[in-house]
Amino acid sequence: MPRQIVCFQVPSLHIAVARASAPALCRRPVAVAPPTARAVLFEVSAEALAEGVCAGMPLDLARLRCPGLKIIAPQSEAVPAAHAAVLESLRYFSPIWEPIRPGHFYLDLTGTARLFGRAVDTAARMEKDVLERHHLSGVAGVATNKLVSHIAADAVVKPPDLCGVDPGAEKTFLAPQPVAALPSLHRLCGGKTPDFLEMLGELDLTTLGKVAATPPGHLELVVGPRSRLMQQWAAGFDPTPVWPAERRPSLEVSYTLAPDELDDAALLAALYGLLERLCRQLRARERLSAGVRLDVVQSDGVEFSGRAPLAAPSHWECDLYPVVEKLYFRLFHRRVRVRRVVLAAEKLAEQSRQFSLFPEQPPEENLKQQRLAAALDAVRARFGKNAVSWGSV
Amino acid sequence: MRGVASLEDLCRAAAAQGAKQLALTDTNGLYGAVRFVETARQHGLEPILGAELVHGAHRAVCLAKDAEGYANLCRILSERHCEKNFAAIDAIARHRRGVIVISDDLAAVKTWSEASREDIYVELTPGPRMHEAVKFARALKLPPVATNKVHFVKAEDYALHRLLRAIDLNATLSRVPESECCAPDAWLMPLARLERYYAHVSEALANASAIAAGCRSDWDFKETIFPAFRALSDAEAFALLKEKTYAGARRRYGGLPDDVLERIESELAIIRDKSFSHYFLIVDEIVGARMTCGRGSAAASIVSYALGITDVDPVRHRLQFERFLTRTRNDPPDIDVDFPWDERDDVLAWVFDTYGGKGAAPAKIAMVGNQNTLALRGALREVAKVYGIAPGEIDQNASVILKRLNFLRMAESPEGESWAESLCELKEFAAPWPEILDRAFRVVGHFRNLGLHCGGIVVVPDEIRKYVPVEISAKKIPVLQWEKDQVEDGGLVKIDLLGNRSLAVVRDALKAIRENAGIEIDYHTWNPVDDEKTRDFIRRGDTIGCFYIESPATRLLLKKLWTTMPAHLKEKADVFEYLVAVSSLVRPASITFVNEFVRRSHGVPYDPLHPLLEQALAETHGIMVYQEDVANVAVALADFTPSEGEHLRKILNKKHKQLQLKDYRERFFRRAMEKEVAPAIVERIWKMIMSFAGYSFCKPHSASYARLSFKCAYLKAHHPAEFMAAVISNEGGFYPTFAYVSEARRMGIEFLPPDVNASAWAYTPAGKNIRVGFMQIKGLERAWIDKVLAERNAAGPFRSLNDFHARTRPGLAALRLLIKAGCFDSIAGGLTRPALLWRAHALAAGKEGDDLPAPRDFSEQQKLKHEIELFGFPLRRRALELYRSPRVDACVPARDLARHAGRSIAMAGILVSEKMTQTKKGDLMEFVTFEDLTGIYETTFFPGAYRKYYQLLEGGRPFLLHGRVEEEFGTFTLNIAGVERLDMRRGAAILEVDSPERPDGFTAAQTRSLGGRLPAAGQNPPRA
């Protein structure tokens, strides 16, 4: 039985949330930027996009390009709530869901036809439900895998609408799509997407159809060993499952610095805050991490990423922090402020419930730290995440 | 990048604290020695010369006790910078005579004191290590001395010190190691406060006073150090110079007429008396038989002319030798020579090989240094980097700030804080920009690093390292720690060996003419001055590409001068003489005199500024044109001696001149008024004198340059393809490449695309056309192309892409560039460029196959895009053609400009060049050159239009211009009223104009309805 995957997205979630509570923002160019110095836009409405404004653009420039642009602050409390609310609606239709980013989900509807009807009809119900209950316009792509459903959702011009790709029609659907439509293109070219696209364009490989039609040996000349993967994608083949929360191979948290920051002490403090969040989630899910990944995004969009293994799987800050700190100093050399940091725990494994007969006793200091972390978890669980924070005297 | 205070601040503060002596100890250098001596004396301080030697773990303060100590200090510092195996302890031990050594490097002090205890002191500085140093001094019974390792005047300057360290180390503030900074209390403490730290060791302060009293402080750098030619005596050198001069003069003049003979004898007599024979012989040897162009006042010398150092006949053009050298002149003049830019490094290599010292012989030569300081632009960039601002944001904001700075009519280093605050408010610069601006103003003018002067060398008779410390530059050339002015004030004689692109243009054109047309032109005997066709080109201002006379200002001036000159005057007027004057007249501060000069040249009667000046300025219609006019006017009006006049002229071009200039001004006014010249007239004449500050020429220099200009104009008139190919190939002209390409096209020359079998690295003439060279393809490496060309010459043309690949083994990137540039079109065998690219990928992967894809060719639009990416301009079409629309087509073409005088019109054009200037009131305005499909034309952005549109202007971009055609002396310019940028994508003008009186009749609202939209980043009109 072919899989039925839905990619459900609420485009520009911050704007959608703001519009839901302030209808005056509808049908006019809107952008989201933090109310800080030298801010850059991180979300724009379709109307703003049509005026030449795009995400990542400095706020000053955006205002010059589009004098009527309405700037709103990030909806930092409303967006997580909206994300949770949308998920609550979607979960009704499938127990297997995977968040992509706030307001964006994959859902596996395989086997639900007898319960809810065809997947496209279910997706339409999802859109209707979210719109009616939460006043948020969503788009959905329905296909046999995550890749095609994602491209199908991206292809929807205006919400609320959906795009369904019938089983067997993936290749036909993708054929006219530009190569740039591939969601994970940067994985094929080491992040040098514009150069890669230009090179493909020179060879007349402008659409996924042309890529799919190129003999594998020829494509390998251009793309190298990843040509096989690219050709699979271009043909609409993607076997990756929709990961349920407990089986996801990694867990990540991110933090946007507003204003952007350069000082090591401030950045390491922000990083420690992230690490606490990450470890708290790991502990809550009873999982251990065997490695960490750190992504540092600078003010000008330049991004550095690095990975480091842990000596032993752990979910304690005192074990992870030295690795994270070392990784930070290894990655951050360029003299440009940091706008965003992403910290991921990778190679996740379940915490063993079987105690060792001869346990290795961690150093006393680590034990203290672990007890402190557990206490902080308890305080935050009871009184909120901001109930207690670090300080120095 | 350690000390914060300027010399001026340091000396002022020390004097205010009641100090009598002050020692300046730069780290590892004597960078400011001459200037320090001067500044210290101005503040009533006795200057002590010294340096802080830091090398590895060793550190010592070395003070020059006497002249020998100074020479030894220079040697130690030179070794520090030049010797790979430098050992500080050993170097000081070898050169200790006359040097006082103060150090808290206890191991080193112990070693030195074992050899001799004379002039060795233990340095005590407040801090945790002082106790250890006191103990050491007492144990070894060595005298302690108090210092505070002063890095700044006030304690609060420590933050600035850390900022400088961060700039120097390319770090952020949080990453500057503590060891790289001085102590926070290393400021110039008053004695009373310092005494608190030395209560238990009071002899340390007494010793400091004793050292100061024992050091020499009457430093005098006035003695001139002449070079020596091949160890000849003065008499032998003079005899050789005389012999060479006579031989050269016979060759130049074909005999020795009386006036020539008389001139030679008189010059030689002065040269002998002033001991300049060696100097001339050395320059003569450097020049040899090369193609050169003399610069500066040396072109007034018949000896230089006879030796081939210069190329202009001083007798025919009435150039006065006194401008170069007189018996009464104390400061030695220098000889400046231009060489083709790409030959200069070889010349320098030869000179250094000859005078650089071999074996045990000491080096006698080094290049003059360039003390690079942080200008406002650099300061903004560096500080912003320390604050972690992204490069794009730095570029954008720095550009706005600098332009705004001009609008506020501020001097280069305005009093920063209030200005910075108002600017930040005005432009809504967010944090941390206000702080960046504030800090940037504080570091402006700070020494950044030592660079190389563009061509100055100094040759001494014995050992260069005993006069000034020498370092090794990044190019591995020995360089003095002093810049040009300190070198001159320090008594060293400089020879400038400079690179000149136009000499290379002439050389390359002559070679191409020889190869293409078989015509041999000898550079040294060729005289284009009497060629009528060349004169016509110059009279018309048709001089784009010609050395020194191609700028819009010069071309317009030439047109004004000759277009409406009455016929009877035109017949008699000497084109060369006028060109000499024009070369000197076009300089920033003389713009107000230009039209007056034209009027008077056209025979309009005038009254001289003062009857006393009638004779002095007769040759230039009563207008000061040349540098020597400064001296002549000072002599005639204020009874200066010729030597005083010459000195006044000289200090106008110096950086640190304010104090001396004040004295001269006072003397000029006093003496002129004693001769009953009205104060208003004196003031006016003084202002004219000031217009020569910074940038002006003497007549011999202008004559020398005018001769090269004439040679270029001759080549342009008679051999256009060879000349324009050489102009574009040598780059670096006044205009961008696309402007020279357009000029060549207007001359009927076609450009052939680059081709692997026909192109060279440079542009080459191909009959009457020009073949584009590989140099125009961005991203290709010269060294690899040279190998390709060698292979082509050795084994014949390439037959196919595969053949090319097999013979040259290119990288994929280079092959992609060549294919996209169309270099393989002639041997593609029917394959399209994308098909060739597929094969390039296969070849790069070491695979071949006949079944590779063969997609259809790139569209015309794609090919044009590739041309713009690779060449910087479209090759097969004119840039403006890409922006055609009904509105552009309706514009007045440049060739018809004259027919619309007095009318408001619209014109289209690509921006070619910009020249910003100021009105009398100090408002900014700009002269901008544009070109359309029919010609090149000039426009004027008066202050109103400039303020409105300056942010839109960008070289190489197309614009729609609205304005009124103005006529002046037969030349036509467009006085700008409105500007629109053209956009290829929409095929219509983008709105940039909001002018109520738009001459095309469109209102702003109407233009908006055409699809107008605000432009891209940094290109918006200023906010109201």
C-alpha cells in the first residue's frame, strides 16, 4: 500500500498569528523583525515579497524598498502557542507526526483512509479545521513521501489551498519544477547553492525533469558521488519515514540573538541557556546524546557548523558543556556578530533502565551539578521556565 | 598600534607637567624621530631619542647618548627587523657604545652587566614585578631607574589602547589577550603621583633625571648625505659627468650651439659647487637606455636632458635650471624618473643589487617608507570590524557617513562626538554605530603600519643602517622607518623611481606598430610636437587614452581654449606651450582661474593683480599656473629672497606645515604692505598661493608630461588600433575599460571576441580592429595563460577542446570560463557552449564519451549575461542598447547636444566617470561624464541636484537624465535637473525623481504609474 504523507504548513506563522488577532494587517505588506538595533527580517508576507522585500534583508533597506511595510515584532509567545494549537488539531488525524519548524509538520496518513477518507480530503479537512478553530490559513501537500509532499505544499500559491500528487505521478509532477525547489539541495553542494545552481544551469539542467532524465553516469560527472541521491530526489523517491517524537534521531534547539552579539561571555551564556533547554528535553524523554552539533549563523547570513562526539552518552549539562564550548571556539573565528545559534543533540539513544552491577561513580563535582540540574528542572516544571536563572556575583 | 597619544599631545602634556626632557621610545623603531625633535622643541622640551626593543621574551629601552649611540641604536633596530637569527642580548652587547640600556629583563641585564656595567640600568615600573626588580638591582648593585612604560596621556585612554590592540591583532575586544596590552595605569603620571610608587627607592627617580641630563638632546638632521658613485672622488665624478653631458648634448642637438654650450657650462658649475655630480651619475646609470619620462624640476636641466634622464629640451622650452638647483638653495632637490610601470620592479631590483651590499660590505640603499595611518574611512572599517559588523553593512554605512561628512563641510578629522551623535540621529544609525563612530574619530591619524613609498629610494655613501633603522617589507625590500618628509628633513637625498602606465602604453603601441605595419618609431628621437594631425586631436580635446590630458576637465579646457580662440591668435599660438600650461592649470584649487585663463588667451584685455606682478606672470596671462609662480610672486610682491620663495613653495606640499606657513604668511603680508600693496590684494594673492597646496606642478614637470601627452596623441591620431589596444591592456587609466572600448568603437574600431587560437593575454590589434585578450576574462590566471600561449606558439593552434585539454591540462574552473567567454567557438566543431561545458566536465573527471548531452545553445540574453559577468561589460552590443525603450529612443543623442543649447532636454547615458568638487561657498557639486551610443558628454550636478541624486550615481550604470544644455566657450554641457535609473528587467525607467519642474512633463505620480519602484540597497534618494 503506498504511503500517504501530508506536509502541512502555515506560511509565515508569525504574520499569520498577528493577522489572526489584528485583521487590519491583512492584505498589506508585513514583515517580522525584532525591535532591536540593526535588525534583519526573518519573515515577510506575500505582499511584502511582491514589493521586493525578503527574509534576511536588513530592516532599513526593507523600509526603503517598501515604504508602506508594516513591521511587527516576533510573536514569541503566540507562535509556540499557535504551533501547539495547530498540532493539537492535526494530531486528531494521525498519531505519527513530525514537526519541521513552527507551524510546519509532516503527518503520515497511511492506513487512515477507512477512518477519514482519501488523504487529500483529510488534508482539506485539516486546513478547514485549523482555519475555523485558530483563524490560520494553511497549505498542504499530499504525496507518497515527505519530499514530494513538501515540494507540493511549497507549490501552493495562496493559502488556504492544497496540492495532491497521486501515487505514480511524482515524476510527472516534479519534472517542470526548478532544481531550486528541492528542500535539501544544500546537502548536495556543501552549502554553495547559488554556484551549484549556476553550474547546473550552464549544462541546461534547470528542472528536476531534466536532472531525472540525465543518465546517471553523466550526472555523476557534474555532481559527483551524490548524483545518485539527487537523481532519486528528482524522480520523487524519498524513503525516509515520518519520525515519531520518541524515535527521532536528533533533537535541536535554537536561539536568535536580538541584538546580534559578539562578546564571548554573552554568547557562551546564551549557549549555556540553550544547552539547559536541550538537556531538559533529553532528560524528559529519557534519552542520551552521544554527540552534539553546533550551527552558528552570523549577521550577514554566513553559517558555520560543526560536530563533536561525547566521551560517553549523557544528558547532563556538565558532560555536554565542555564539548560545546570547545566546539564554539573552534567554529567562531570570523569577526562578525552572531545572529542565531542552533544546538543539536545527535546520535540519540534510549536511557538504559538496567543499572550496572559495577557502576562507575562520576566525580563528586559532576554529581553535584547533576543534582542541581535536576532541582532546576523541578523548579522550572512547577513555576515556569523563567522562574530561575543563572547570575554571578 | 600601542601608544594612543599623538606627538603633539604627549609633548604638550609633558611640558604642562613641568618636564624639561622627554624621551620618545617607539616599540622597535625610530618612526617619528625627526618629527619628535621638531615637536618637542616647539614645546620647550629637550628631545631624547630612543626605542623600546622588544623581541621574544626580551625587552629593553635603549636611549641614544650621543651620535655614535644613535647610529648603534639604528643598527640594533635594523638587525631586529632584518636578521632572521636576531638575538636581542647579543645585538645590544655588540652595539652598546653610546647607548643607555634600561631593562626589567633581569637575565639580559645580568649578561650585559657582566661585560660592562656602564650605562646599564634596572627598570622599575609600578606593579607586582617591581619588588623583584628592586631586589635584583640591589643584589647586583646596579642603578635602578623609574619608568612608567607610558602608552597614553590620560588614564581613560586605556580603552582606546585596547581597541588599537584589537585592530592590530585582527581580534575582537573579548579576544585580545592581556599579554598584548599594557597595564591600565601606563599613563603619563605627574611626578608627584609617580613619587608615591618609589618612596622606598627614591634613587630610581634621581637616576631617571641623571640619564636625561646625560643624553644628547641637540639633535640636528640638517647635514645632507650625498650618495657616492663607484667610489670616485668628487673631481673624478665631475669629470665623468662633464664628459657624458657633452657626449649626450652632441647626440641630442647634433652639435653644440652657443646657447646650449653656455647653459651646460653654467649648470655644470652649480652641480660641481653643490656636489651633485655623484647624484646625477647614479641616476644616469639607473636610467641607462630605458624609455623614461623625467618628472619634477629635474626636467629643467640640460644635463638631465643630455644624459637621457629627461626628454624635454629645456633650451627650446625656456625651462629655468634655477627651479631645480641654485647655489643658494640649502635643501637638496631630488630627481624623479618615470619608467614603464611593468619595468619598474626590474629597475629597483638592479639598483638594490648594485648598492645593496654584498658579503661584508654594508648596504647603502633602502626604499623610503610610507607611514600608513588610519584615515577616517580606514578607521571606520577597522573599528567596525572589532565591533563585529558584517562587511556589507560596513561598506554601506561607511559610504553614507563619508558622503555625509562632506555635506557637513567638516575637515578630515572633525571634533567627533557631537557630529557623530547628530549623524547617528539623522541617519538613524542603531547601536553600536554611534560608539563605532566615536571610537573611529579617536583613532583617525594613528600609525597603522609601515609601507613602501611609491618609488623613493635613498642611497648613502657608506652604511644606510647607521642613519635610519631599516625594515624588510612584505616584498622583501629594505625600507626606511621614515616617510618622505622625515627623509628629506633628515638630510637624506631621495631618488624617485616611479611607474608610469602611459610609458608602457607607448612602448606597447610602438612594438605593435613595428609588428603590424612595419613602421619603426624611435622613442628617443621621435618628435610629435610639430605633427599637425596630432595638434588637431589636442585642440579638439579628442584625448581619451592620452597621458595626463584625458580627464573630462582637461578635455573640456582644451576645447574651450581652442574652439573659440580668434583665428589670428590661433595661428600664432603654440599648441605644446598651451598644453604645458593646461597640464598645470587643471588642479583642484584652480578651477576658478580656468575660465579667466581661457578668456585672456582669447585676447580679452585684463589688469594684472598688481603692477608688481606684471613681469612675473606675463607668460601665463597674469595667472599663477606653475609652482615657481609662487616663488616668483613672493619675490616680486613681498621682497622674498629666491631661496625664501622656494622654501615657501616647498612647504605648501608638506603635511606638517601649519606652523611654518603661519610664519611665512605673516612675513608675506608685512613685507607686501610695506611696499604699499593694499591688504585686500595681498589677501587675494595669498589665497592664490594657497591654491598650490598639495597638488601642483612646476613648469619643467608639466613640459615633460606634455611631451608624453603629445606622443600618446600622435599614436591615437595615426595608429588608433595599436594605441587603444595598448591603453586597454595596460589598464589603470582615468576611465573604466568599457569607456575605452566605447571610445575605440567611436573611432571605427571593432572588437573581436576572445579566442584560444587568436587572443594573447593583452588586447592585440588585428588589422584595424582589436582582439580581446584573455586578461579581460575575470578569474583566469596569468601564469596559466602564459603556459597556454607558449604551448600554442610551440605546437601550433589548438584543434579542438580535447586537443586543448590534452596539451594544457586546465582546471575545470578555467575551462568553464573560457567556454562561457566563447573562446572555443571557432573550434567547437558545431557543438554549442553548453555541449562544450558537458565535455569539459567529462574531461575534468578523466572520462570521455561521444554520447554526452548536446543541449541547445545559450540564448542571446544568457550570452550577454555571461559577457557582463566575465568581461565586466557586454562585448557584442553597446551597454545602452540593452536598456532601449521608447523613452530612451526619444532622448537627444550626444552628437546633437550642440543643437539644443539653452533648451531643456532628456538624454540617456552610461555613467563613465565622476569628479566631485566644491563651490566657493563650500557646497558639494559634481561633474559627471556619460556616454550614449553616439558619443561622450559632460554633465554638471550643481549642489541642489547633487544633494538630491548623489546616492543614485554609480559607475557603469545607465541613467535617463533631464536638464538644460549650457554653452561655454563653444563647449556644451548638460546642467542636471533630474535623474532616473534605467532598469533592463522592466524596460522602463525606475522612479528616482520627485522634481516639480521635470522637463519631460511627467509628474512624479505619473512616473510612478509607469511601474516605478524604489531602487536597490544604498541607491535611494536621500530622505528629506
